[in-house]
Amino acid sequence: MKESRSYKVFKVCNAIILLFIVFITLYPFLNVVAQSFSSESYINSGKVNLIPRGFNIDTYKTVTKDAMFWTNYKNTVVYSVVGTAISMFLTTIFAYALSKKRLLGRKFLTMFAVFKMFFNGGLIPNYVLINSLGFGNSLWAIVIPGAISIYNMLIMKSFFENMPEELEEAAAIDGLNTYGMLFRIVLPLSKAVIATMVLFYAVGHWNSWFPAFLYLDQKELFPVTIYLRNMIAGATGVTSAGATSADNLTQISANIKSVTMVLTILPILTIYPFVQRYFVTGIMLGSVKQ
């Protein structure tokens, strides 16, 4: 079928618009990468755009040579993996239970969960609670308080509700109990929404810094976000990273933000391509009623 002239014009305009959107989306990130490899004089004069000027890697060397940076980086990996596993387990079982209309008190539990989206106990009561439970200066202070995202739980709940009931009825006839139906029937058919929720939780835990700032006092337990925050905030982080000369301090203060942003985002950029194909599918299947 021959394409009409108007359709060809539409395709050209559509391609131009999409390329423009891609450019304005990538520009800030490319600018940050360029600044992370540029010298202090070019950064301060605002001459760095998409290409590094006065190429140097002094700040990268300073950060990566510090043993504390790698300790905190390892902590972030542990917090993200453990926190995501706990969050996925609790969110999945909660969402699956609420998706069953026969559940006693289903409406109350759903309303209670939604209520928690907008109201909480407050900063001081949460701090007192975490310390009274003995979670202070431990992994659990990071992964337990925000283990369930109500938004994510509601998406999974809607996804489970849209699954054909005949599948579980057939499984029940074959002798499977509730747990068997969940782990052997429902979850294998829910890869899209599971991958989406894993991405949400992993990114959230990776970027999180305030719980660690609030509940942790030992530097050896800090996530990398706190380490990088301290470097950005003042000279204490720079000194601990081994910078001694005034020139080195000036160079580090000029592009430390860019370097830390690049180092922090790299793992997420590495993981995202493997799960992005499930992203849109998981969101749409969990948000549209059939």
C-alpha cells in the first residue's frame, strides 16, 4: 500500500519531535558526564556542555582510592538487595491477599493501606520507635520501616485481580493450597509486574539516604549516598578521601557533584536495560481493569 504524502509528513514530524525529546532527555546526563571529566577552570566559567574541557580524572582517583567509598558502596548493594527482597515478599503476599474478594476485612485493610499513603506517625515517633526496637545502627533500620510501598502494592493487587479465576480454580481441583497456587501458578504468570516492582524498589533503596542519615551513626555502615553527600557538603569528605593540596581541593570541589552522580547512577543504568521491557507492560496490566 502506497503511503500518502500527509502520512510521510507525519512520520518526518514525528521523528523530529522524538529526536528532540531524546536530546533534551539525554542532555543533562551527558552534561554531567562531561563536567565530571573537565577541569575546574572550565567548569567555573560555564564552558562545559557535551564535551569535556581540560580533561582530568583527579576527582575520580580521589574518590575511588578511598577504602571507605568501597565499604559504603558495598553497604548500598547489601541494603538494596536485602531491602528489595523483603519489600517484594511483603508486597506480594499483601497484594495477593487483598486481591481475593473472599478475604474477611478486605475493605478495611485496603482503606487502612490507602490511609497510610497520606498519613504517618511523624519523624520523631518513627525515630523513637526504631531505636526502641533495637534497629538503630543496623541493616534493619534501613530496610524495615519502608518495606511496603502502598502504591506498588495497589498495582500488584490490581494485577492479581485481573488474572482469570479459572486458573486458580483448576489448581484447587488438582489439590494445590493457597501457597501452592501463589508460588506455582500466579507468580510465574506475573513476571512483568514483578520485574517492574523490583525496579521500583531497587532504585528506591539505591537512592535512599535519609533513613541512613537518621538512624546510622557509624561511618562503616553508611550507604554510598551518605558518603557522597558528605563529600558534597564540605571539606570533611574531601579530606577523608585523601586530598591534601589546595589545587586538588579546588578541583574536587568543582566537579565532585558530577563525579558522584555518575558513580551513583552507573549500577542502575547497567540493570535497567534487562528489566525495561517489562516496565510498561507491568504498569499497564496492573492499572487497567478488564
